[in-house]
Amino acid sequence: DFGTRLASAAEVAAHPRMRVTALEADLGLTYTVDTLAWLQLRYRQHKFVWLMGSDNLSSFHNWKNWETIAKRVPIAVVARPGARPGHSPFERRFASARLPEHAAGRLPFYDPPAWTFLKAPFNAQSSTNLRCEP
């Protein structure tokens, strides 16, 4: 259930600079593009970077207003097992906006569209399974 997933996410994100919230549920938001719009309106002084697993790249072009998302906020795509970069409509559409991995630390300061692909140690579990583990 949602409460269990939220508590699990809070355990995983136990860092003083991270805060897990039920913002989307509280506001009745469903789509990423709407959540980003709300956050950027509410926190105008902040810079956001959206983290996305590379397993989402193959279907990202099916998301509501996916191009608007890419033009609204810089994106860090984190490598996931089995996801092969380089073939998605997002990657083709925004190929010229791709930054080298070593520029990831400056991503918040680039005007969107801007994105990078981050290699990371793989964890074969899905993000849903990670959120649901006790």
C-alpha cells in the first residue's frame, strides 16, 4: 500500500538534505509534468534536476507532455540493468542537449533541455521492489 511504500522510501532516503513526502497524493497530481509545474511555481528560488532510471527511456515518449518535461527541467538519467541507452525517441529528440557525465554536478545550472546519462552500480531490483522492501 501507499503508506508502506512511503515509509520505505523515507528509510532509503535517510539523508539530511532529502525529504520524502506524499506531495503528489496530497495535491491529487498524477502526471510528472504537473508535479514539476507545481514545484517550480511554489519554489521559484530553487533549481531542480529530475532523476529518471534509464529503464524509463524506452517509454518516456508516451508520458503526458514528455517534451515539456525535458524543456522544463534538466534530467539525470541513471543507468539501470538491461536498459540500453541510445535508441529512445527522447535520446534522439534531445541528442544535442546531452551533456557528458562529468558535467552532472553542474546540471542544475544548465538551461533545459539539458540531460546526462549516469553510470551507476546496478541493483537488479525494480524501484517498486526497493520501495516495498521492509
